[in-house]
Amino acid sequence: MLVLVRYPEFAKWIHSHRDLPVLVNQWCNVVRWEFKYPTPFLRSREFLWQEGHTAHLSIEEANEMVHAILELYKQVYEKLLAVPVIKGEKTESEKFAGGHFTTTVEAYIAGSGRAIQGATSHNLGQNFGKMFDITFEDKDNSTKIPWQTSWGLTTRTIGVMIMTHGDDKGLVMPPAVAPQQVVLVPIPHKEVEEAAMTAHVKELEKSLRAAGVRVKVS
């Protein structure tokens, strides 16, 4: 995560309780220079990701943000990609270094018999506020450190989708993200006139498009 870029700016932006919450969302490319043994889409040297960083008055507000984002990621997998995932919390040894706790959505890959991390959402606690001198004046004039969160979703989602729905014959995409949801393949028959068949196919195509279905005539 771009902690070293964002949090010095947080220290400049946040001075009063009135400045909170701070909510930052961004899309960016990430490069792992020390990286070895890439796996396309799942773990690569360079990837696109969406990440967020927030700062809050209290741990309760931070927790609410963490779990709201985790639920959003769950919906991305289940409603868009048709991939069932399980929400959970990482162990102390697996959580984000320096954070308070880390939550995750995990998908199951039948081909390997293993689970794979789909996305994470972290309550970073107040440690980074201490490191980067991020403080604010509360309503009682006391100086406090905000509670921070961060979360991210990457192009790994594509790899998880491929491994869940694809097979040895090729890529299978769920309806919500498939470029074409229906392919009409006219099959000539000696008892059916070509003009009549063409007209019927066009009528079917029109009806499907009117219903919001992405259709292609082969």
C-alpha cells in the first residue's frame, strides 16, 4: 500500500475533529521489484489495484468502515463474478504489519483444492498516526490520534474468476461481466427458407437487446 505517500499528506490535512473522517480512494498500478515466480493474474510483478485509506474519530467508526468495505468486496465477487467467498479475519501472524486487525474474503478454487485471498480490509489502529505524526484536536481541546483503515482489491479478481468458471476448453465468464451473454447461431435447414430464418433471428436479437441482454449473431 502507498502508506509512505498518503500518510504524510494526512498529517497536513488533519488538524481538527471537524476534518474527520478523511476518505481517500484511488486506482493505481503497483510494481513489486523484489518479486519472483509470477503467476498470471494471481501474483504478478505489476498489477492494477483499487485501494482506499481513511481516518476516523473513533475505533467504532473505523470498524464500521472496515466491515462495510469487506461486504462491498464480497458483493463484487458474488454479484458480478458469481464467485462465492467467505468473509473472515486474519490471524495475528497474517494481519497487515503494524495494523490492529485484518479482514479478508476468501474464495475456494476447486482445481487446486485450496483457498485464495480475494481482497482485504484493514483496521490500521493508531500506529501509523504515531509514526507519521497524524493528530487532531478533539471537541474537548485534547490532542488525539485518529483511527485509520485501508483496503484493496486487485486484478487478482480476474484470475479467481477464470479459475472458478473456466475449464480445459477455455474461458467461461459469468453473465454480469461477459461481453456477450447470448450468441445466436442460425443453422440452415432445407425445409426453412433462408430469408425467413434471417428475419426470425433478427427478431430474436431485437427482443433480447430490448430486454438488456448483450447478444451476438454468429
